[in-house]
Amino acid sequence: MFASNFTVDSKYLTHVRGRDNLTSYSQSHTIASGNTMTNYFCSTCGTLLYRVSSRSPGQNILRIGTIDDFNLHETKLRPQVELFVKDRVSWFTGVEGAKQVEDGAWT
């Protein structure tokens, strides 16, 4: 399983509408680093919108699929780092030009 994400500094993340409809859930037992990950999702449809790690509390980890501007997908949101390469499925050979990291420890 994999997901494409990007990070946004908390000071730049704004909620145009629906902030009061978000629900959060935090846990650490399935996070490889042991950090706590808080997930924010829509309480109406269940869509995961973003996550915040205790490792980087000022950063929001958003799903690329929540962005509907496909030009951004081809440009600014093109993956730059692939994490957990050791666990990726055999049929996916990686993102050309992206940094490959065996586990989740990137800097």
C-alpha cells in the first residue's frame, strides 16, 4: 500500500470551509518511528484530509488526491522522495528522479 503526500507548514494551511466537520484520531502503535500521528478526516464521508506527526508538529501532511489542480500534480506536487522502499510492492519500480529511502527516516 502507498500514498502520495506533500507537506504544508501550519501557518499556510487554511480551511475555507468545513473545519468544524473534521474529526481527529491519534495513535502511535502502527507508526514505524514510534511518533504519534494525528489524522484529520471528514466526519461526513470519512476522507482522510491530512495528518500531523509529533515528529514535525508544525507540518501538515496532505494527500495529493485532495488537490484537484492536475497541473500541480505534474509540477510542484511531483514526488521528490519515496519512503519505505524496502516494503514497496514488486510491480512498482519507483518514481524516476525521486530520492529512494529504505525506511521512513528522511531529512
